[in-house]
Amino acid sequence: MADENSRRSDKLEANLAHLEHQVEQLNAVVIGQGKLLERLKKDVQRQTRAMESLEIERIQANNTKPPHYQ
């Protein structure tokens, strides 16, 4: 009985160590994805501002004043 309890305890400890390792690995992946997501958000914001600027320039270039306003 004591041997079986010891064996079960050893198995539980091994499983716990394995799960702790998996949690650490998953945490590292989540942190990496969070950093990537933040970088991608900044890139999208920068590209959005650039596209808005280009669109404004295009509109202004195509929006000429009538001759009597010049």
C-alpha cells in the first residue's frame, strides 16, 4: 500500500512538473503574440495615417477652384 501511494505520488509530481513546463511554454507564446499584436497595431495605424494623407492630397489635387474664384 505504501509503495502504491509512493508510486502515485511520484506520478502526480511528474505530471505536475510537466504541466508547469507546458504553462511556462504557453505563457511565452502568449507574451510573444501580445508583442507581435502591438507591433502590428502600430503598423496598421501608421499605414492608415499615410493612406489618409494620400487621400487628402488626391482630393485636394482634384478639387480645383472655378476660374472666377482664382
